[in-house]
Amino acid sequence: MYKWLDERLDLQGLYKKVFRKAFPVHHSFFLGEITLFAFIVLVLTGIFLTLNYEPSIREVRLPDGRTVPAAYGSILYIDSLPFGAVIRSLHHWSAHVMIAAAFLHMLRILLSGAYKKPRELNYLVGLALLGLTVVTAFTGYALPYDNYAVTATRIGYGIAVSIPWIGDTLAQVFFGGEFPGSEKSIPRLYSLHVLWLPLTLLAVIGLHLVIMLKQKHTQPRYAERVAPGKILGVPMYPQQAVMMGILFALYVGVMSFIAGAFLAHPVEAFGPPTPNTPAVKPDWYFLWLYGLLQIIPSSWEFRLFGATIGPEFIGGALVPGILAVVGLLLPFVDVRKDKMRYLELPSEHPARTSGVLALLAFLLMASLAGYKIDFQQQGSLLGNNAVLWTLVLGVPLLTYFVSYTLLRVFYGRKAEAR
Ligand code: HEM
């Protein structure tokens, strides 16, 4: 059978060309793979969920006599199935892991300069992947259609419609009309979440990996000492494939344990949507945006070419948009002439490393602002808008200058000594 196929498809040639590619052995290179594993688990658990979920807000009667939206009722049904709640939790926690791992993977790329020539294009593809992953997670938010899901999605709807000139079109595309209210919203978010966005993710992940295989990995610095001028690593098959298999099995094992021990998003506790807005906060990856919305005063509103620029647009779209543009421009501003072979060390690039630390400080402080109402209820100083603004702007600046100075003092001297 193998011989028959080899004669027709040149399997030997394919094996030598693709499966003997060297993979560098370094823990930070597993972050991209963990992102991939989370995606695979999301697709597999998602297939189970689609078989039992009803994407509709029509009213249905539960066996206990309550009348609830069909989407909400179908989540209760999934939770009642054998392992249903565990599979739903595995899906939920894997979404968290995928976003966290993609973000950490991006930090690795930023801190090691792996976005430079010749990998600028794959870096841009990676940024698109991060954006797509977050949007896919957002479209899944509303689907359980409980009080929490509707409240959190309403914030996203508010941001979408606030975008000048294209807001209404975006709201139509993503929500099929006004949210909550339109009967089209859940079917629309559902088709985006289970079909269009995962298919796009699959295609773009494929492109990311093909480019990565073609360009080869950057090499960890030890490779320069151990085998100068050579590609150092283990072949993709069988060594790397076995390591990936073990890591995947570990991922599934650990995450299944977590999913069983900590059931995610308890829809029963939140109940079906009510006109009252429950005091909920978005998940950690949207908390910084929510924090910005909390501290931008409602008076920040003006008209521009017939459109209204308001606080929701500034906090929810303009600030993330500026960060995205800075990210997109990075490989064209921080350039090198030769093709990058070995990873750069964060200590050798104090400005870049301090910039990344300042970005993290900004995200953390903006997330802290998400607790403004809680701080106010406790009578804490942190409930004050001026204090929160000082932290959101001051801590990143301070982080930048302190880390830059320390890196220059400690590693600048070391570099001179070398
Ligand atoms: C869904 C999201 C993503 C998946 C599944 C993914 C997957 C991977 C995998 C498996 C690798 C090879 C192993 C490694 O270097 O870690 C890789 C490399 C790479 N990724 Fe990603 N990635 C994703 C998002 C991103 C993001 C957000 C960025 C940056 C903005 C990025 C930029 C890169 C670059 C530049 C490389 C080559 C690294 C090198 O040669 O050192 N990726 N990706």
C-alpha cells in the first residue's frame, strides 16, 4: 500500500522535504503549539455543543414549568447530559487558554525580535490570528443567552454601533440588528461563531504554519554556540511529533481535570435575561477595555464630519485600534538588514523590552479600572477617576523608564565587558 502510494505521490520526497524539518528545542517555542492544541479542542468540543444547542430566542417551556429562551434552555439541556457540563466547560476554558497562549506567544515574538526580516509577513498573519481569536470568543459570549451573556454582549454591541460611519453596518453584520431585541442576533452570532470565524481561523492558521515551515524557525541563542551556522533542532517526524503528541495529551488531561473541577459559566446561577442589568464584569481579556469605558467621562463627545465621536468609541475601538496600528507598523520601524537567524535577547534591546513591559502595565492598570464601581462601594481611593487615570497613564510610563534604566545599567555594562 505504502509502495503504491509512494510511486504516485512521492511520499519519500514529501517526508524528506517537510517531515525532516528541524524544530528548535526551547520551551518558549511550545506557546504557539499550545495555542494550536486549544484550537483543536475548541473545534472538537464545539461539534458536540452544536449537536445540542438551539440558536433561537423563541420561548420554550422547561419540564419544571418555567418559560425561557430556547438558547438558554438548550444550555441547561447540555449541562444535564452525561459529561455535557464538563465538555461545555472544556470548551469555555480552552477559549481562555487559546487567547492567553496566543498572547504569550506574541510576547515571545515581540521580546525576541522574531517579527524582523524575513518574518514580517508571518508576524502580521499572527496579529490577524490574535484578532480573529478574540472576535470568535466574543461571538460565543451571547450564545448561552443568560443574564450575564446578554449584559456582556450588550457592551460589545454598544462599542460596535459607536464606530463612526460603519457602526450600523457592523451591527447588522454581527448582530443582525439591535441587540438585545432582534430575533436575528443569536442565529447571526451562532453562524459566525461555529462556521465563518472557525473556518477563517483554520485557513489563516494553515497559512501561518506553511510560512513558518518555509522560512524555518529562528534559532535559540544556544544554537549559535553549539552548532554555529547550522540549523539545530530535532526533526519534525518522529521526535517533534512525539513531543507534540505528549504535550497534546497533557493539555487534554489537565484541561479535562480543570473543566470537571471548575464548571464554567453557571447559566442557572445567572438565570434567563431580565430587564435588570446584573453587576457582571467581562472575562479578563476584555476587562481592560471595560476599564477604559468606566473611566472615560461621558462628556468626551463631539461631532466630526456628521458622525458622533463618543466615549464608547474612544475606549472600545479607538484605543485598541491605535495599539493595533502600532503593532502592525513595528516590523517596518524596527528593521534589520540581514535575515534574522538567532533570537535576540530582551536584555540587549532595552527600549523594545521596556515598551513591552509598559504595554503590560497599561493593560493591567486599565483592567484595574474595571473594578471602579467596586472600589467606590468600598469607599476606596481607587474609586476616584483622577486616581485611576493617573495609574493608567503613570504606571506604564514609570515602568518604561525604570526598566529601561535598569536594563541599561546592568546589561549595558555587561555588553561593554563582552
Ligand atoms: C491562533 C493563534 C496562533 C497560532 C495557532 C500560532 C501557531 C504558531 C506555531 C505552532 C508556531 C511555531 C512554534 C513557535 O514558534 O512558537 C508559530 C510561529 C510564529 N508565530 Fe504564531 N501562532 C498564533 C498567533 C501568533 C501571533 C499573535 C503572532 C504575533 C503577532 C504570531 C507570530 C509568529 C511568528 C513571527 C512565528 C515564527 C517564530 C520564530 O521563527 O521564532 N503568531 N506560530
